[in-house]
Amino acid sequence: MTASSTTADVPRQRGGDSEAPVLEVRDLHVEFATREGVVKAVNGVNYSVSSGETLAVLGESGSGKSVTAQAIMGILDSPPGRVAKGEILFRGQDILKLPENERRKLRGPKMAMIFQDALSALNPVFSVGNQLGEMFRVHQGMSKKDAKVKAIELMDRVKIPAAKSRVDDYPHQFSGGMRQRIMIAMALALEPDLIIADEPTTALDVTVQAQVMDLLADLQREYNMGLILITHDLGVVADVADKIAVMYAGRIVEQAPVHELYKRPAHPYTRGLLDSIPRLDQKGQELYAIKGLPPNLLKAPSGCAFNPRCPKAQDICRTEMPPLLQVTEQDGTELAGRASACHFREEQLHG
Amino acid sequence: MTELTKSTSVAGDATAPAQAANAEAEPAVARVTQWGEIRHRFLANKLAVVGLGLVLLLFLTAAFAPLIAPQDPLAQDLNNTLQEPGNGHLLGTDALGRDQFSRIIYGTRIAVEIGLASIFLACLIGIVIGALAGYFGRATDSVLMRIADVFFAFPLLIGAIVIIIAMGRGVMPVIISLAVFSWPTVSRLLRSSILSVREADYVLAARALGADTRRIILRHIIPNSIAAVMAYAAFSVGGAIVAEASLSFLGVGVSPEVPEWGNMLAAAKDFMGVKDFLWTYPSIAIVLTVLGFVFVGDGLRDALDPKLR
Amino acid sequence: MRGATSAKWVVGAVIVAMAATACSSNDAGSKDSAKGGTFRLGITEPTAIDPYNSQESEGALVTHNLFTGLYSATVDGKLKPELAESVQTSDDGKTWTFKIKQGTKFSNGEAVDAESFVRGWTRVVAKDSASDVAYPFAGINGYKELNGGNATTFAGVTAPDASTLKVELSEADFEFDKKTVHQAFSPVPKVAGAASNKAYNDAPIGNGPFKMEGSWQHNKSITLVRNDDYGLEKAKLAKVEISILNSANGSTLEYQGFQSGQFDWARMPTPQQPVAKAKYSPMKKWIEADTSGVNYLVAFNQTAPLNNPDARKAISYAIDREAIAKGVFQGMQKPATSVLPPSFADTYQDGVCSSCVKQDKEKAKQYAEKGGLKPGTVLDFGYNTGAGHEEWVQAVAQQLKDVLGLDVKLNGKPFKEALAQQQDKATGGIWRSAWGADYPTPDNFLYPLLDSGSINEDPATGKAAGDNRGRYNNPKFDELITKARGTKDPAARAAVYKEAEKLAVDEEQGLIPLWKRTQFRLAATDKFNNIQLDFFEDPNLAEISAK
Amino acid sequence: MGRYVIRRLGQMVVVLFGATVILFCCLFVLPGDPVGSLGGDKARDPAVVEALRERYGLNDPLPVQYGNFVKNLAQGDLGEDYTQRRPVTEVLAPKLTNTAELALAAIVLDILIGLLAGLIAALFRYSFWDVLITLLTTMAVGFPSFVIGMVLQKVFVVQFKWFPLISDGTMNSLILPAFTLAILDAALVARLMRGTMLEVLRADYVKTAVAKGLPRRTVLVKHVMRNSIIPVVTYLGISFGSLLGGALITEAIFNWDGIGLALVQAVQQQNNPIIIGVVSFGVAVFVLLNLLVDLLYAVLDPRIRLA
């Protein structure tokens, strides 16, 4: 079977150039034109992800994390949205420069996306088999019958019980967890190099969340794919991610390997996020919450966008925008893969 | 559901970031400011304002018809029949030498009278029956809704003709016949919005706080359902005016001697190609009036429920 | 869709037509049958073309050309013998003996004899037929029994031999022969069967100058072809194609069809008449005729406020017929000054209704005062809607208001409702009405409209079922009518009818004449010779010939 | 599904019963005698009136008349028309064909014009075409069909003579009436289509489809159209009533020999069997059509469960 031969091949290839990132985002700017003015949703984001690596992008809603993902996939609503500046390198090639038709061919076979709400992300009027099989029919010109066989295989793959009898069912006939598995199956169908999962478990029950997350992680390992996991849930991230980028108001405010970040956040916003996770050992204490609301992107505050909410904000925070800079140990040694956009990053890290 | 103009719909476009930004900046729905909000959104809609202008013009013309009309709309002048526009008659004269401009001006009265009265009556019946059905549910609901189905099943014009057969021509029969076949839409609207509002959080909250049912209906359910009814009503007044003119055009509306646009068109029909001014001007009057109500209805609907755009 | 189906129809019709012409040209000795031309016109759907129930002008058009009876009427209301070779009338005016011309045939070959007439007449009057045109037979002995279902034969109509038709009347009527021009008096062949014979209803076999080609295509068409075996003077046209148009806009369609060359004969909508006249009159394609009818106002003689002649005269004087004719009808209607139409040359009295001649406000007011019509008196003015009367009644109402200060209440109703109200005993005021003659006799106006015998009041409900809905009731007038009917000499009879009209219409103003019945037609005189409007307001198909 | 259909058919019978009862009551209160006059405006002979009243059972009490009506209706018999005395079914059949033709042509136009205009407006949102279409559709809603009909007739028949005034049985004579009848619904369909499509275009599953690397055409035709069409189908079902009402006007203006014109004439003539025939037919078709639309809705949208 073709499927088995490719699965055997591809990981080897990928293993070959694991040093070069699958995807690299450079200085990405995304804007939305609205009646009230131009909304700058993403303002110079940089990140990369390699084969087999998981990058978690963290942030509140409106922080620009989903928009970045949509820009990568090329599914921004445009108009009004557009990439104003920047590069998105997929295996070294700037895909923003590709003609739409070329770019389309990447989607599915090379990169795929998993959406937050599988119920609305699956077309309600087509059977799941149809929607899964569509990947094979469109990209590989497979016949309807063969595509259906593949669809059943995929459903088995993501552990949907009785796949054969359910392949003709419609999305609304599945439970939330099962639907998300179908989304995952659809993303995996053509074994892409990169998967972007946009809050894949947010809409699910807690018990199901872990199952789906585990499944995703297993499959990622198995296929050695790059994974961008977009979430606002720090709990989810800890187990699966290799590195984390924290976004706030369209910028990355902190970047770090996962455990480093948990141990020692280098940005007050990250600190706030971590503190707001309920912990068993602090039962009975009042839960921490970051005060205030995310900024209005139409009129972002001057200086650091987080300053109105920051407990440690100083005058400089209100006037000068802090760039994303390398974070060092107290002795000055650079911390690999760590950066923070805070005027007082060192204090935050060590204090 | 549908969009009207560029200006109004852009706001609805707020994609992820802007939406998030706006939504969170205005927490929950501040019910106190709702009406102000609606007015604001309505007035921001250019077509709606144009429509409002047309409707106001219609009302004013109807109210001050005797002052505006240069002549008695019934005064005949058999020596000056079928005069082309001009020569002392701005829009010409009809087959009995009556001043067409004055007749069109007076025609606003019938249009306003029938349009408003029939829809008001329809809303009244519809709200009562819809509220009863939605509130009591079960047997009451199914009986009332079957009755509504019966009336709903008559195409408006055809049903209206049947009633007019029984009642004879005239203003009152037209009003009644239009109302009788329009109310089911209102009651369905009200019933379904009651059913959905009944489970809405703030109603559950009110119930949890121990508010009694009647209070809930009057204070929470009706005001929230009325919005949809109002938009429907504004839109339907235009429809009722068209229906009323259609009935007259078919020779079953108000009495032929009444200065009314449909009557004028019916009388002018045979002059097609000979005296075209006889039907063009009443047509323009009808179109402007209906457009006015359509614009207002659209604008109201959009303002009341921006989601629907 | 439409295109496909109607294309099929057209093809079908062409094939039928070709077959028909092919057949007839093979017939011996009818070389000219393919010649003669085709006359095309539009009518609205008739009620019936079978003589048993053929009634309005459209039905008459077809029936008269399919059937030939004892007499026909000329345009000016004169009798023209057809199958009646001779007639004898008893001195009491009750027994009529007609000699039927022998040797003529129905188009199925059956001979036309006296029995065919008995058959035809019986068929109309029989109860089961429920015919709308049985009333002209009402004066014949045995009518009540046959019409009421108590007899199956018509006692007063007998055929002693094949060429003799004997008719016995219950009352003297020296004008009975004139009644027989009505198409209901047609002979029918044996195949006609009962009135419920649907096949015959839609494709009657007759003895007229034309015969049916195929059946009546309801709402589509009726096609007539020349009857080459016709026993009298044969028609010249080879074919008559009658398109059936929507009655809602029949005249508009006819007019447009004429303009585009689709029709050779047409009516036109009133508003278009002046334009059409200006255009077609110089081309000699314009036909204008005062026909045998009158437009008038019913005045309710027995109910206030018009229960005296003075009040009725006040109304009549107050109306400016001339102004309305000019202003509203754009000069296309002419004021009527009598009930009997000018087409009845022997009895026509121009200006017999002195109040009709000219509007006279002074006289109107004087009569109003005498008749108790005070300013502010409520006057109901009824009319039937949907028939084009909406406009001019308003003009009349306005004049009554202006001149007499009456509070005129216009009351438009669909015809049947209007009728019910007119028949009601309590109804007062005036009502718009019109009358057209069924046969060319003054009796056909004066008796139904003004004789007390035509009130026909139902004792239980008080409803007037007759045509004298104004309930004019004057024994003197009734006497005159009876006298006229019993007068054998035509000139003396005409004098009595004139006297009766003067009494009822002038002296007592039993009803109020308004306009003559004036008809306008367009005719393709460039293609056809001798086109005229006949007594029934139809083209004289049997006499038209192609140029 | 089967049970649902049966239940709905049951409701339909109730609705039809109610509608015909209303109809009978309205006709019964009329003062005129339905057989009281001839086709023209002459009174009928009393003897004939009586004979006809007997023949048509008009002397029976209303409930008996209604019972007979229902009994005959069950056998597909709508009685006899009062003027020509031909079976109503026979009189109405060709008219029905004509109206069906007109209505069908109008619905096809509705769908063609409406969907296309809505599609263009939604896809090229805020473009010149969108603004134009939005404006035109909004205006069209304000133009009563008799005004549209008269304008079309004046311009294309009287002025340019492109179309015949008399229906000559060709496609040509169908165009203007069908257009007149279609215009309002086409505009409403376009507005509905535009709105729905904009909503659908924003839907997550469309994003998914794009993210799956489907060609634009597949995304539009399969994923967007299929979902956008659902409300349009429902709308067309409900709009059938207004279509019939519009047919009254359109047929009157264009002399289209359909049931609408027959109704208007029957009202003037108090030809009750025709009125009853046309109105009950209209009601029945409307109700049946809505059942079909609901069933179709369930087919188009698998989320709908008929119960």
C-alpha cells in the first residue's frame, strides 16, 4: 500500500534536516481595515518550529496568536485582513511570495490546521467521510470509493470506534471529543510537515481534553511533524510543548523553552498568567487575576502595551516600547532560546 | 440576515481582533442604553434616514393635505378632462377633470390610514395570540397555531379578496382583510421569540430571583420580543400599502370615487400609451412611500439586531 | 413550456386546416371553396354557442352563422325572411302559421323541416335545459308546462306537415315573427339531443351559412368554414377564425390585434376611441352606429325620494348629458332623448323625453321643489363595478349635488349584488342600467322596462324579479301595451307604442334615459367588401367578401 | 420521517378544512344570488334562477352545501361553473397550466437572478457590483408589481414593440409577465442570498475548507453554495403565497389567462364555484409546498430532524 511506504519514508527525510526549521516566521505584521481605523493585530512576530518540535503560542483572546496562524495558513479574511510586512518561510521558501495556486497546494499535503470548535469547523451538511475523503480526492485525485476507504482508515487511526459504520454520519451526530478527533484525522490525512492546532481542546470537557491532547502528541511524534499549538491554557502546554511563545497585543512578549518558562518567567504578563492557574497546594487562597482588560488594538497604549495592567510598570513602560531581547543569567550568560520584551526582564527573571 | 449598505455593514465585519477588542470593552449588554444604542445605529444608516425622511414627508402630507393640495381632489371640471400636466394643473387632470396633484396628495391619507391601521391591528392580534400560545404552550399553543396556520395559508391578496367579497368594498373592509391575513406572521414571530427568550439567561435569572411569571412576561419577554415585531411592522406597513393599492387596482379595494393611488392606476390603465401621465405620477407616489417604509424597516431591523445583518 | 405546447397547437391547427381545404376542394363543383378568404376577429368567451343557451353578442355571432331560422334582422331593425316562405296570422293575433322553405339541409345532411323547429324550440324551453333564453317563448301556449317540467312537449308549437309550423300564443302578439330572429328560435337536427349533450354544445351541427371546423376550443378559438351546401344565399368567406380573448381586456386585445394586422374586426377600449377614430376614420375603416339599446337610470318609482314624477324629472333635468358625453366620453357617446332607439325607425321619437334634451338647472330646481327633493336629501346612486362605469357615475353624482344640492351616495357593487339590491323593495334612489334589444320590436323595450307585468314581485319577499326594477306601474300604460300587441296594422301599432313611450318616459319619467347605445368598430375594409355591424352588434359574416 | 409526513398531512387537512370553512362563510353572507344574472348584466328569468338553484343545491343550508362540496371534492369534482355550466375543473385546467407556466418561469428567474446577484454581491463585497445590486434589490422591494408591470408594458410593448401585447403562445409573450412576477422575489432572494453567503463565508467550516487546500471553486460551489442555498429554499416555499398574489396582478396587467385572472373575474361575477376552486387550490398548493420545502430542508440540512 502506498500509505505504508510513505509513512516509512518521510520521517527519515525529516530526521535528515531536523536542524533547519520547517517553518520560520519573520517580522510578521498583519492589519485589519475596519471602519474605526486600521487594527494592527500582529506587530512583528518572529518564531520558528522544526520537525518533531512543538511550539506553543500562548495568549489571551485578541493577542494575535490565531491571526498569526491564519496568516501562515493563508486563510486570513482578506479583505479586511492583510499581511502588511514580513516573511513566512516554509522549508526555507517565503510562501507569501507564492502565487495563490501554489500556496493552495501546500495546504493539506504540507501544512494543516486544527480548529478550536470542530462543530463549526466541520461542514454540517456533508458526512465526515465525505469531508475526510475530500483531502484525497482533491489532492491525490483518488476515486470516491478509495477516498472513503482512506477516510475509514483515518478514523480508525484517530481511534474513532466503529469507524466503518460511522463514516457516513454527519458532524452533529458525533460527540465533541470525537469531532475533534475527526478534525485531527483530517489534518493528518496527507501527513503534512506542519500542523497548526488553534486551541484544539478549549471547547472540550476536561476529561476529553487530555485524551485528545495525548492523541495529537502521539501522532505528532509518530509522523515527526512540526506542531504549533495555540492556546491560552498553560496547563495544556506543559506536557506537550518544547518551547513557548507568549503573545500580547500582537507581539511576542516572551519566548522560552517550556520548563524554563514555568520555572522562571521573564515577563510580568507571563508571571500573571502562571499565577492565575489554580493550584491544589494553594487551596483556600484567593485566586490571582490579571487586572484590567486586554488593550484595544485600535488605540494601543503608548510604550509597553501591557503597562496599564502591569503591577510593576514604571514611567519608561508608558513611554518606550520594550523590544524582544535575549535574557541572560545574572552572570551574563545567555539563556538559550529565551527572550523577553520587558524593560525589567532581568528583574522579573531573577527577582 | 441581509445587509443594506456599506456604511452599516462594515461595523459587522469586525474580525477576530477588533471584535475581541470591542466586545470586551463593552461588557455584557447594557440594557439601560439599549434604546439609545438602537437610535444611534439607526441614524448611522443613511438609507434608513432617507426612509425616515420619506415616511415623515408622507405623514406630514397626509396631515396637511388640505393645505398642500391646490384644489379639491373631488372637484370635477368636465370642460378640462385629461389635461396634460401644466396649465394650472401641475400633474394634469383625470377623466373627470379632477386635479391629479391634489388627488395624489389626498391619496397619502388613505395610504397612511390603511397601512398603519391594518398593521397595527395585525400586530395587536398577533401579539396577543402569539403571547398566549408562547406562554401557555401545549394544547393552547397547538390550537392557536393551527388557527394561525389556517390564516397563514391564504395568500394575502387572495385572502383579502375573499374577505372583501363578504364585507363589500371600502376602507374598513380593506383594513380588516389585510390585518386578518397578516397577524399570523406576527404571532409566529412573537411566539418563537418568547420560546427562545423564555430560556434566556436573564429570564432564568429573574425566575431564580423569584419574579412571578406575569412580571417576567411583561418586564422581560414582551419588551425583548417587541423589537422583532417592530421591525416587521415598519416593513409591513409598506407591504400593506402595496396590497391596498393592488386591491383597488383589481377593482376590489376602497370605493372608486375615493382619491386613492390604486384607484387612480386602475382608471389610468386603459389610457396606457395615450395618457401616460395618468399612471406615472401615482406610481411614483406609491414607490416613494413603499421605499420609505422598506428603508425604515431594514434600518430598524439592523439597528435592533446587528447580528442579523 | 408555453412555446412548445402552443407550437404543437399551431402545427395541429395548420394540419387540420389543410386537411379541411383539401377535402372541400375535392368536393364536386365547389371550385371556389378554397377562395373567399379568411376573416379573423377576437371575441371574449361566449356563454354558449349551442342555440339552447346562446345569449350575448359573442354567442349570437357564432350561433347566427351556424344556424338559420325563420327570419333575420337587418341592421335597421327590419325583418328579412330566411326559411319562412310565407306566414299567416289569425285575426286575433294568437295563431301563427309559417311555411318552411323545403330542400335545405343541416350540415350533416339531415333535412330542415318544421319538425326541426319544434325540436329546437322545445329543447330551449324544456325545464332541464334551464336555459337563459327561454323567456322569448313565454307567450306561446304550453310554455309554463314545458318550462315548469310538467310537460315534455311544447303544446303551442306543432308541425302539421313537413313544411308547416304552427304556433299558438296565449295572448295576442302581432309581432311574434320579430321575436324569431333571436338565435334561440333556431331549428336543430336530431343529433342535437338534450341540452346537456356536451358534444353538441361545443360543436353544434346547424343549417347556417357556416359550419364548425372542429370543436369550440374553450378560451382559445372557434373556427367556422363556409357551408357549401347552404340552402340559401351562400357565404363568400371561406373561413372565419375567431380567437377567444380574455374578457378582462378583450377590447384592448382586439384593438391591438387590429393594429398589428392580426384581426380584421375589432372593438377598442373607450379611452382609445378618439385616437382610433382620428386614425382610422379617414381610412374608411371606422364603423360607428347607434344600435338597438339605451343607457339609462333606473328610478325607483315606489320608494322615496323618487316616488313622484316631479322628483324624477328634477333628476333628469339636472344632468348635463352633453358635458359628460364630451368631457368623460371624449365625444364618443351621444345623449339619449328617448328609450326606443333610433335604429327602430318606425317608432323612434327624438326628444320625446323633454327633460333629457338639455340640462336645465332652473327647471330641475322647480321640479325638485314640487317633488319634495330638498337640498340635503339623501339620494342613493347605485352602479355595478368592474364594467367601466366607475368614472361617469361620479360625474352624474357631482351634477346632482351641484344643481339640486342632493346628498348623493354612490354605491358600487358587483353586478349580482347590485341586482339583489335593485330587486329589493326598500331600495330607493337611482341605479345605473342599460338595455339592449333581443329582437327588433319596441315591445322589447317598453314591456320589460316599464310594464307592471314585468315587476314580477315575489309576494313573500317583495323582491322584483322582473326587469322593471324601477317598479313603474301605470294601468294606463299597461293598457296601451296590450293594445299595441293586439293591433294588426304595423303603422297603427307603432303609433300606440309611441303613445306609450311618451306617457311613461316623458310625462311620468318612469326611467331616465342617459345615452344612446353607440357602437364603434374597426374593420379591414381594405381587404373585405361590405362589412357592416348587424343588429346583434356583430359583423355580418355571411355577406362579407374578400377583395 | 414517515410519521412526520403523516402528522403534517393531518395538519394540512385541518388547515384546508379551516380555510374552506372561512371561504364558504364569506361567500354565504353575500346578498346577491350567485345564479341571479346572466353572463352579461341582465337578470335571469326567475324560473331559470330557481331551476339553477335546485340544480346546484343552493337552497340547501350552508352545512349541507359544505358537506356536498367536501364529498365532491374528495372525488376531484369542484362542481359546475355558474355561467357556462361546465365543470370547474375543466374550466380551470387550462388556466392552471398557464399560471403554473408563469409561476414556474418566475421561480426560475427568481433563482437565476436572485442567486446570481446575491452571489456576486457577497463575493465581491463592497465592490461596484455589490453596491449596485444592493441598491437595485432594495429599490425592487419598493416597486409594487403593478407599477413594474405597467412600466415594462409601456416601454417594451407600447414603445419598442419588442413583445406582443396579446399572448401569442411563444416564449416572447412569457418574458415580461414572468419578469414582472419574479422581480420582487428575485430581489428578496438576492438579499437573502447575499446575507446568508456572507455569513457562510465567515463560517469556520469555510476556513477549514480553505485550509484543506481545496481549490477556490470547490470551496465556493461545494461548501459555500450548498449551505447558503438552504434558507433560499425555505424562502421560496413561503413566498409562493405572495407569488400567487402577484400572479393576480400580473395576469390582470398582461392578460395572462390564468387562475388569477379567473379569480378576479369570478369575484365580479360572483361565480362562487370558480372562487372556491381557485382559492382552495391556492391554499392547498401553498400548504403542500411548505410541507415539501420542510422535507427538502431536512434533506439539505442533515442537522434538521423532522419530528
